[in-house]
Amino acid sequence: MATHCETCPLHERDLFKKVTPEQRAATQKFKSGEMTIEAGTPILMQGSSAPQLYTALRGMGLRYTVLPNGERQVINFVFPGDFVGLQAGVLGEMQHSVEATTSMTLCVFDRSEFFNFIKTHPDRGYDLTWIAATEEHFLGDTLATVGQRTAMQAVAWALLKMFQRGDALGLVRRSKMPFPFRQQDLADALGLSLVHTNKTLARLRDTQVASWSDKALQVNDVKALADLAEVELEPLLKRPFL
């Protein structure tokens, strides 16, 4: 059975801002259904004009763009609570692709109702603006990482960000969280070769600060991982979601 917004499990997570009953009711009215897909299924394709928008309810995925020469750049990793398709909702066409890495459950919204939803519920429109601004900030950090951080700093930064996100979503148990991605995905996100990424992960494992194996990420010392990334360890900002 589809999840009702009133009983959505994401409301219980520390990562998200509190949503009023009125906001939940508005989102429920905007929601047109729910969809479950298997790992490897495309959700949105670069260049497409899909009629739906989505919120990831369960599971993880990837956003990526493919260049004319066939090379792939991973833009970021999709976690529960992420809104997928905002680009198509505003611009009418996706400039990147989104694909499920695990089986996923998605809340489905009708794109044709997108602007009416924002018009009639400006507080929810502000939430979407906040999400877009946060993603822009994250992409700025990513660009700085790709351009200026060493391989060790970059890998530590990426794993730290995702571990913090997983922890705030309640995915961490005994310092370990599910991490179903491939080393190639991380390499494509950081502009590194697969060989360089593999060697860097081995060096990181040798420090005993963090390790990634068997589709699980273990972080034994979050502060030490932040030190390796040369960033200040700060709590994640609470974020809205639809």
C-alpha cells in the first residue's frame, strides 16, 4: 500500500525539518501515487521531458551526466528524502540522468501541477527553493574538491558527507551504514581514475579511520575523517522535503 504523507517515516528522521499537518495535507494532495523500482532502473533520462517528479522514499540512486565522448560525470548520490526532477519541473527538460542504485520506492508527483502547487502553497515553494540553493552550494563544494583537494582529501570528504547523511537518516548501526555504490561511481564523482580511487581507499583503510567493503561504509572516527578531508566537522542543516 502507498505511504500516506501523514505517516511518512521520513518525518521521524533528524535530517528533516518538522512539517505541519497542513503542509502534509497539501503534499498528499499534490502526490499522484507511489512507484517501486529495481536497482539499475532509470528514473529520469538526460534530455527527457518526463511528466512526473519524485521524492525518494526508500533506497539510493545516482545523478549523472554523460558527455558526447561517452565519459560519465556523477553529480551526486540520491538518498531518501531527495527531490528528483526539479530541473525538468522548472526548465522542462532534464540536463542529467537519475538511476536507481538499489531498489527504490518513489513518491510520484504530476509535473503539470507543479507550478499550481507552488502558487497555492508558497511555503512549500520556498522549501523547494531552499533545496535548490543547498544543492547549488553542495555542487560548489564538489567543484572545489575536484579541483583543489588531493585524492585522499577528496575521498575522505565524499565519504564523510555521505556518512553524515546516512547517520541523520538513521542508516548507521555500530559505525556502519549501507553503501551500495561502486568504486567507479565514486571515481566518476571525484574526477579520479578507478585505479587511483582504489589505491586511495586502500590507504584510507590502512589508517583505520574508515573502510568501504561488502557494500557497507564503516567510519571508526568521524572527526579523524574530517581532519583527513581538511574540513571542519559540522552538523548537517535540517532540510525540508516533499
